[in-house]
Amino acid sequence: MAATGSRDDDFTAFVLARSARLVHFARMLCGDAGLAEDLVQNALEKAYLRWDRIEMADPFAYVRQAVVNQHLSWVRRRPWRERPSGGATELDLFLGPVVDDPSGAVNRRVGLGAALATLSRRERAVVVLRYVEDLTERQTAEVLGVAVGTVKSANARALEKLRAAPELSGVPVGERT
């Protein structure tokens, strides 16, 4: 993002242009709309403090990484009994075309949210980064701080779980080979 005005103006322009996508990404990652907004807000706060150093690089990648880090930190801290209670997840990539009957799309989204909730945090993060953010295996590994092989195995396990999930019967999941 090129410097066109003051630091505040540049940051505000970035937030206005990218916050919706960041919230969508965070919601895919955690499955809870309220928590997603909190994750993005915290990441944007951190980005603002460092804006002079990151605005010339790729600010979206920086903030996306901060969202992932915030999510992983939250997952580590939460009590094992606590579960997100948000609405359905919106992985449009997996849902296919919208049908005339909106209740079918809602049912598919609810089913997808339930199926995603069965994945481990790493598997869910890999699926969201790979299929929602459209990152390569190498980029996903860099964002998560793991080896490429770990991304491949987590992706394979996650897609297998999603394909077997009864909530997703009839919904195409991932790339079939």
C-alpha cells in the first residue's frame, strides 16, 4: 500500500478496503462471528502500532498472520469445555451455487459449520488458508509456522473428515483426485 497521505489516512484506507475480507477470513477460521470481529480488531490494533514499518510490504498478509496468531493464542488459552456458539460458517467455496430455495443453502451452511467444528484447530486453519484464502501449501506452512508436509497431512485428514461428515452429504468438499 503506497503512502498517499498521513499514517492515519493510509491505515484508515486499508481498514475500509480490507476489514470485511479479514472478518470473513477470521470467521472461517474460528466459526464464531463475534470472536472473528474481536480477532480482527486485536490484529488491527497491533498493525496500527507498527503501521510505519509494514505499510510498504504486504499489509494484508501481515494482518492476516496476526489474525491467525490471535486465533491460535485464543485456542490455547480457552478452557477445554468452552465452545463457540456462533451461527453458521460461510465457506462459499464448498457450498456450490446458491439454489432457489434459501433454506437449502442455510442448511448446507449450518452443516458445514458443524462439520468444520469437528476438525482440529490445525486442520481447520489449513482448510481455511488453503481454500478460502487460496494460499499454496508453502504459503500456508509459512503462515502457520509448520513444515509443508504438516500442511499436506493436515489437509488430507481434514478433507477426509469433511468428505465423511454426514452434515455434508451431497456437498462437494475440496479437490477430489
